Amino acid sequence: MSAPVKGPASCFPAIEKTYGRPVAYWKDLIRTSPLTRHREPVGRLKTEHGLGHGHANAFVAPTRAERSGD
């Protein structure tokens, strides 16, 4: 049996179900965005795509960490 998913990724199934888009879609929006400060893509996901603050933050933080290699 695999270990339960923890951290922001634990929200991903609910986000996919609620907003009807796969995780890859949201991460791609963040990766291709010219916005550089953390709160900017969070705000974009909230205002342009209707995500809640927690859901938007759950994508931005780990996606930005992937890009920076942290």
C-alpha cells in the first residue's frame, strides 16, 4: 500500500473534480506565465479561473519550486 499524499498535492484530486481540469493544465498556466512574484499567479488563478485562495496556492508554491530546483 502506498503512503498517503501529504502537502499541497493532497488537494489535487479535489481541485481536478471541482474545476474540471487536470493538474497538468494548472501547472502549465503557472510555468508559462510571465508573472514572477508568488502572489501574482495566485491572484491570476483566483480572478481569471475562479480558484479559491488555498487551491491556487497549492499549485503555485510547488510548481515554482520545481522550476527553481528547490
